[in-house]
Amino acid sequence: MTRIHIANEKDTEKLGERIGQQVQPGTVIALIGDLGTGKTTLTKSIARGLGVTETVTSPTFNIIREYRSGRLPLYHFDVYRIGDPDEMFELGYEEYFYGDGVCVVEWADIIEELLPEDAVVISIDRGASDEEREYEIEGEEDICIF
Ligand SMILES: Nc1ncnc2c1ncn2[C@@H]1O[C@H](COP(=O)(O)OP(=O)(O)O)[C@@H](O)[C@H]1O
Ligand SMILES: [Mg+2]
């Protein structure tokens, strides 16, 4: 487990870009944190690091959006509106989670039981000030940044 102190939004972006540049194929990155902690901001930076040229927008109403213009396919999930994990089966989530792209899952705690054993779990807490965040990263081997 690795803890990271994030001072501001720029720090979040730098971390995300490094993850995007170095993440291994077939990695599921599970983001856990309240509204406004920066899950979407981090995801957009991961996309930038992967070299995704399309505009990344929050998939809240779609559950999943796919981006194929980068080094690896990026599957961005926002499972906030999932009522039941069964909806994940209907989406065919296993094809994504156990494929060769990179999955980033916002609100991953909601589908915790479906996360692969080797998922990279990033828990984000608010810090002392408005822009500070405290990251706790488990299974960090597959993002290859440490
Ligand atoms: N250190 C930080 N990292 C990420 N976002 C930050 C940070 N500090 C302030 N913010 C702001 O917090 C908000 C995060 O929004 P967003 O990424 O959509 O969060 P989430 O997807 O977790 O709800 C943005 O308005 C952003 O400008
Ligand atoms: Mg979000």
C-alpha cells in the first residue's frame, strides 16, 4: 500500500498522466471517493497519459465510455447509478475487466464484489484544504509508477 499526498489539482493531473503513460494492459483501476474528490479529473489525466485524443466526458448516464485513440483502449466506467450489480453483467463488464485495455471505475466501492483480485484500488480522501487530497493506493504494481 502506498500513500500519496496531493497538494492541488495540478498534482492530481501529474499523477494521472504518469499512470496513463506507464499502466500495464489489462489493468482495472478502481477509484473510491466522495463526489468532488477528483475521480473524473484523475481519469481525464490518465487518458491524456495514454495519449487519448478524444474529449473524455463523465459517463454518469451511460455507465461506460470507450476511448480507442491512445496507447491502450480506455474503458471509463461510472457506476454511481448502478442499482444492482446485475446491471454490470448486462453491460458485459467481464469483457472489459478481463480484457487487454485499461479500465477506470469511478465509485468502484458500489461494485466491490465484481472487482478483479489484482485491481489497483485508489481511495481518495479530502485533505486539510480545498485542493489537498490524500491517496491510498493498493495493488499499485500494475500502474508501474513507483
Ligand atoms: N487536488 C485536486 N484534485 C482534483 N480535483 C480538484 C483538486 N482540488 C480541487 N479540485 C476540484 O474538485 C473538483 C473535482 O471534480 P471531479 O473530478 O468531477 O470529482 P469526482 O469525479 O470525484 O466527483 C473539480 O471541480 C476540481 O477543479
Ligand atoms: Mg466523477
